Amino acid sequence: MTGLPPTNLASQSYFGQGADATNPALGRYYQTSNNLPWMVNLTRTFEYPIERNDISKAYLKFGNWAETAGSQYTDWYQNKAAGYRNEHAIYKKK
């Protein structure tokens, strides 16, 4: 969802907080300075990281995908090959 402008209900007071590099004048929304998004919309099943774990610690190619605007590792969330996942950081139903 990176780059999409907020609705009129969003509070712009959060822009620029923490690692957010939102800059409405440049049409830059909801991402860090190195293009990591604050939200991802997937159309497939997603095994999410254990709560409070950074997604890039569970999905090891996520950062590369985000920093290249999605041109590399387009399968970052579904590929189970070596080097793609840290299974210990992904939530599993008990």
C-alpha cells in the first residue's frame, strides 16, 4: 500500500514519526526512507510473523523486495527455499 495517499480520516500528525518517511509534497506515503512499507496487501494466504517480530526477521527476502520497489524476490512470502524464511519467527497454530 506504499505510495497511496491517506483518506480524509487519517491523522497527518503521525507522518514523520519514528522511521516514517512520508512526504505528501512528493507523493510519498507510508514507507521508510529505504522503501520499507507500513502495510502490505497480499491476495494469497500469508503465514504471519510471531507477534512483535519484524517481518524481515521471518521473511528474509522481504527487505530486498521492498527496497527494490518489488522488482526482486516477488515470491518473498511464498517461497520456502533455503534463505527465504526463518520458520522460528513465523506463527504456527498449536
